[in-house]
Amino acid sequence: MELKKLKNQIKLLKKAYATIEKAFEKKKFNDLEKDWVIQRFEYTIELSWKTCKMFLIYEKLDFLPAPREIIRESFKLWIIWDLELWEEFLDIRNSMSHMYSEYVSWESFDYIKENHGNISYLIKHLEKIVSKK
């Protein structure tokens, strides 16, 4: 894999994350806005693990192709620092993609609001790593 492709993938992730940051500039949310933020979170988490996967491929590391395994391998390499949090992110993405419950939706929204900054850490860390290559 080319370094240029990895850098472009990180840029895509950064743009996706910016949509979440922009959304949280608002202080109060109705149901529709909450769902909109959750959808942004879902595609940002999707891009996050796919970006980690591209990094692992770039580094020619062996790993299983499943998102959870990619996150675990990224944790082992200190690309992400909180494995439990990222596994929860994956769980939220999966649960919101496959079912809908108003209670779960609001609970997930609150968790995203409180913890979405960890995605920024991933982006900054990957940018730092690839800038040295």
C-alpha cells in the first residue's frame, strides 16, 4: 500500500470527524438531530477502523480482517489508547445499525457526546506517525 493512499484515508477520517465536532456545537437536540449525529458517528467509526486497517496493511502487519480484531491490534500498537472505549464505539455502531430503540438511541448519543474526542486522538496520532515516514 502506498503512503499517499494512507494519508488520503486519514484526511477522509478527519473530515468525517469534523462533522461530529460541528454537530456538537449545538447544545440541545431533538430526536431527528440526535439520529443525525448518531449516523455521523456510525460512518466516522467505520472510517476509523478502516483507516487503522490501512495503517496495519501499510506496516505489513498480520491481523484478522474483522473490525474488532483491527481495533485490538491497533491498541497493541498504541494507535488507540482505550480498547474498552473503542469496543464500545463498535458496539454502538452495530446496535444502531441493526435495531432502533429510543432509549438505546439517547443512551448511545450521550456516550458519543461524552467520548467522541477519542476519535480526534486517533487522527492526530496517525497524522504524527505518517508525517515521519
